[in-house]
Amino acid sequence: MVSYIRYIPRGYIDSEAALLRIAKTRHPDRWRSELMHEKETEIYSGLGTRYNAEVLGGLLREQIPRADREANKAIAERLFDFEDAAYDLRIALHAGDLIAEFVDERGEFGWVKSEGWGGDEGLWILLRGVVWLDDSFCRLTLFKIDSIDKFASELHVSSTTKRHRASEVAMERGFKEWREDRKDDIPSEREDFHYMKRKFGASRDDVRELRRTAPKLLRGRPPAKKRTDKSRT
């Protein structure tokens, strides 16, 4: 949890607000305020000030009663929307399609190098909202609102044409090969989605359809193995 006020220059937003903006643009009907749980609204609106996006899933589970989460499946869907936005934005930043900026102690603008988004910390920079630079200073990650809106709009349009870029036959073949390579190490839905999206541009609905006939992880803990003590007879 965080508790400080960020300075955000005019025309800019921080990374958490950027991710929310992308998610809401892609799925406007799912993010209507009247559909959201009161606690859910509080958590999302507090990202970057009261809450950290890197623990978003845990916050939603802890602060929204299980019965409410089960009754409103869109709570989980909105979390997926937010995570998808982070995944897509990171790819665009690493490719150089977008840039993230920061303001130094003199009030001057700089930018985060694109290669930094491809490393292990790439995703966490977006979720934490800050980046550690080569000068060992921590900076607030900033995005131009116009750039994020353009990116979100293009992403929304492209999501409706994914079937034209990756045929059902190709996706089915790719999914089968992916699962065969994993063998008994059954992937989670999130792992399946990230792989299929990266390779074939598949949507979450595409992956759910592919998973219908595929082996799934068992819920709960695996049965405990019987203890054997060879020192006893």
C-alpha cells in the first residue's frame, strides 16, 4: 500500500491510470460504474495513491467477500482486462511504439529506454508506477494522455479483427503443440492465454474455447502421499 501524492504534469497520466484507460477503452460495457462492486471501485480509483497495482489481485480477493465475487464474475474479468492492458503496453514500449517519460529533480523531462521494458522488471515498472534509472534515482513513470488514448483505440479496433490474422485452424494446431510440449505440466488459463496471444493474437474467449477439451489443473491441493519410513520395520 502507498500513501503519497504524485506530481503529474498537465497532459500526462501515471502508469496505473494508463492501464485503466486502456482496459476501459477495450471493454467499455464491462467497466460501467453501476456494474462495479463498491470496494472494487475504491481499489481501482486508489491505485498509485493508496494501493499498489502489483498486489491488485490480492486486494480484490481480500476486500471483496467471496460470495460477492462469485455472484459478479465480471470482477475477475475486469482484473484480466487490467492485466491484459499491462501485457500489451509492455510489448509496445519494448518495441518502441510508445515511450514512457519521467520528470527529474530539475523539472526536466527524460524517457525510459525501450530495452528496459524487455527485462525482468518490465512488467513491475508498470504495476508499481515507478522506475529505477541508471543514476540510482527512482522516477514516476509518465505517459502522454493523447498517446495512450491513441494506443488504446487502435488496440480496441485490432481486437475485433484477430480472426483475420490468426485462423481457427492455426490456433488449434498451435495450442495442441503447446500443450504437447508441456506434457504433464498443465498450464494455468493465464499461461495458456499469454502464450496464445503472443504467438497467434488469440483473445481470452478464443483460449477458453480451446481449453474446453484440454486437461485442466485440479482445484485444491493434491492428495497427500502416504509417509514411508524405511528406518522402521
